[in-house]
Amino acid sequence: MHAKKFETLKRKVTQEFGQLTSLTVYLGVFFCVLDTYSMLLMNKFHIAYFAYGTALVNALLVAKVILIGEAINLGGRFEQKPVLCSAIAKATMFAWLVFVLHLLEEMLKNLLVGKTVTAVFEDIRLDDLLMRTIVIVCAFVPLFIFREVRRVVGRDVLRNILLRSVRN
């Protein structure tokens, strides 16, 4: 009996790690591209390592937030809607969570360099964070369409659709 429980746990951990890895890679690439674009606009490549490191850590954190959100059925009330509507609703909901994470990150960075709480709020560029959130919604829509289609048709069917040749 214990061997069966261990195999079930092992399969679940492997599946969770695979999802975390794939989400982190997708988000990491996206966040690094977004940071590269920001650095190009501001001509600030001297902070590239920090920006990319932060982008990858953010990708891991956001991936975990998405998995936890899905585990607690966050956005589940939209799952009776058409897949596109459900995906857009979830993308928007999770993008706002990312907005809050980025806001906390900016606050923490400023506090760690010794700024006062008042100065932290003055230095945070809400316009930049809001624009990033809009861009993240746009990146999340295809991600959540993919995840919603997988939820509806199943992992194996989606894998077959994506990885096997289709003959008419």
C-alpha cells in the first residue's frame, strides 16, 4: 500500500515540477524580453544582470502563484464560460496578482537601499507598473488559452494535437 502511495506522490511531484519548469521558462523568456525592451528605452544596460536575475526570480514566483491559484481554483467561476472568455478572465486576474508582486518588489528594493517609506511611494512609477501589467495580460492570454484548452480536452489529446502530424 505504501508503494502505491509513494508512486502517486512521485507522479504528482514530477507533474508539478514539470508544470513549474515550463511556466517558469515561458515567463522567464517573456520577462527577460520585457526587461531588455525597457533597458533599450532607458539606455540602462549596466543593470542587465540584476534585471535578468530579477526577471527569472519573478518568473519562478509568478509560475508558483499561477500553480497555487489553479490548485485553489482561482478563476474557477469562469470555467463554465467559453474557453476564450475564461482564458481572458484568468489572464487578467493573474496579471493583477503580478502587478501586486511587482509593486511589493519595487517597494522592497527601495527600502533595502535605505529610502524612507514616503520616498519609496514617491519613487514607484505606477505608470510603468500599469503598462507592464497590460503587457503581461497580453502575454498571459495565449498562456491561459493553452491551459484552458488542456483543461477542457485533456493533456493527452492536446499533446497529440500539438505533436502529431494531422492528416486531412
